[in-house]
Amino acid sequence: MSDDYIAPEQLTIGLHVHLDLPWTQHPFTFSSFKIKTLEQIVTLQSLGLARIRYSPARSDGPPLAMPAESPPLPPPLMPDDDAAYQAKRARIERLLAQQQRASACEREFLSAARVLKAMTQNVFARPEQAREEGLALVKTMADSMLTDADVAINLMKDKIGGEDTYHHALNVTLLAMMLAKELKAPPEAIRVMGMGALFHDIGKLELPDSLVRKTEALTKPERSLYQQHCAYGLDIAQRLGLSAEASAIIAQHHEYMDGSGYPKGLSGPAISMLARMVALANAYDNLCNPNAVAQALTPHEALSVLYAQQRSRFDATALSTFVRCMGVYPPGTLVVLSNDSMGIVTSVNSSRPLKPTVLVYDPSVPKESAILVELELEPEVSIARTLKPQQLPQPVFDYLSPRKRQTYYFDGQPAR
């Protein structure tokens, strides 16, 4: 059923309305929503619109009949004095601040990726330099992460992709360090783990690139050779002069608590605590970002698989803390909100994981200025369900641009 138009006098609670106005020219968080209060009706009638579009199929009932004599409408809202407009201005200021933080976060991510690329290229020719570059990068990340009370995990834009190897190492490092922070690990342990995580796959440099990037299932001989990257990595770690604890992470990042991992089939306490955290972050990122993009799970699905199907592989405390930190809807998750808006989760704060920030599809707002909704500040709106990319209508897909690969970086924020 298509949309219809009604006069402002016909508005009633339960109608799903659409405001054909620029987002900055009305005081509501969304340009499309279901009316829930009389105050919303008064505000809508104060916008000076001759008619208002609504969706019969998404409304709870019909609009009011047009009165024989139209009552006087409320006076036009005065943006300078009206509380709703003042709240909207504050929201726009927060939105601009969020966009600036996101841009700064992306610049820091790209800088870290460049450092990691140079560091990796120096591993054999200048191992001491590679180690020092790694230590400096981890120190920068740890100092920022440990100084700020809150850590927000931000989804990076797809346009900065293309260096999957380095992005995977950064993802694993970031997620493992965040997990260690939440588990109250000492700062020095977090830095040590950062080094192990940063270099966890360094042994793959000794493998054929065609094997490392293969998208089809590995044959038994290929799998056996691939699993050697842990041992190769340990050799490189010794050449780099990494600590015993960081080296253990490189050797054990594919070992699982139930003994089903490799290369040694270690189990339980035989696996270092730091390696358990890196193994978990590594498994999560591999589910989201496999070589075969078609097999990628959404972040929401990846967490579900780890918790529901693979729980025995991971340290129980680390897994439950990881799920809590990432939230039920990790960055990159496509969602439908309770008001039927569609969006993509762009940021999750580790201290408020159930209230992520969502970039919302609104055709009245240019894509480059898309609305970011902090669910913590919108108590009447919640996430209703998740979607797969292929479930999005094409205009929504083009607007939200769901990432082929999930890439994260962190934004330290003052605690609220």
C-alpha cells in the first residue's frame, strides 16, 4: 500500500508519518516515525505544513476525519525558543562531534596500518627496527586505551580497506587489548599481549601467498603446511627478540581450551592466559573476514557462533566478557530499529554495550551527512532485529554501504 497525505488536523496517535523536510528543519530525531504522544502531534502541527505524508500499512489505524470546521493550529514553532528545536540543535552538535571523532579515528587507524605494513616489511632485513616499531605502536594504542575510562569500538569505512593482512592484525590486536582491559589485566600485560597479537600471524610470511589467500577449502597437505605458521612465527619472534610471553601468544593463538586446536593440541591451563584472549579475538575476526568473502558472517552471527557453537574452545570468562564488550550488536551489524528505520551499528562503547551508535538510513539526508543515533539518548527507540546485507532494499544498501570486511579501531572517550 502506498503512502497517502493528510491535513495536520487529521493527525492522531498511531499514525506512521514522514516529514518531507530537510532533517535540520524539524525538531525530531527521525524524519519518519510513528506518533506516540499528543506532544508530537502539537509539534507536527506547528511545523506549518499544509499536508503530511503517512503510511497506512505501518500505522495502527486510520487518520481522524477532516473536521467540518478546522480548529486553529498551534502557532509556528520558534526555533530560538522552542525546547524541541534546542534539543535538535544539541543533537546536531553531537552529530558533528561524532563525525569529527570518527574522522580522527580513521586517520589514526590508517597511520597504524602504515606502521604495521612497514614493520612487517622490515621483519627479515631489519628485525630490531621492526620490533621497535611494533613496541611504539602498541605503546601508543595502550596509552590511549588505558588512559580513557571508556573505549568505543568504531567501524572503519569500507573505502579504507584493501590491506586485509594488516587490518586483520590490527583488528585482533585492538579487540584482544580491549578484552584484557575489561578483564582488569595489568597495563604491562596488555602491552605484552599487544605485541603478541600484532605479530601473531607473522609466520605466514614463510608460507606461499597463494596458500595464505586461498579461498577454497584446504587439502590435507595444505592444511598441514598452513598450520606450520605458528612454528614459523615462533622462530621469527626469537629473531625479533620478543619476550617469552609475546612469543607464547604467537605459538598458541590457534590452541583451544578443549584441546581441539593446533599445533600441539594444548588444553586448559597449558595455554597462556594472554594467548587465550588473542585466540578468541582471532577466531572472531576470521569468522567476520574469511578469505572467501561470500562465507563471511555478520558480526552478530559471528558472536552467536562463538557463544552457541564453539563455547568449549574458549576461556569461559574471556568469552562472556568479549560478548558483553562487543554488545549483542557489534559494529558492522545491520539492524532494524523499533520505529522500522534501518541502519548499521557504527560504534559500541564497552561500558554501554546494549546502547550502540547507529547510522540510520534517511533518504532526506545526504549519505555523507547521515544521521548517527546514540540509542543511549533515545530511550523510546531500540533495536528490533538484525539483517543480512542481501536483505536490504537496493537504495538502503547503497546508502548504508555495508562493509565487505569488518575493520575496527578504537576511540577513547571520557566516561559519562
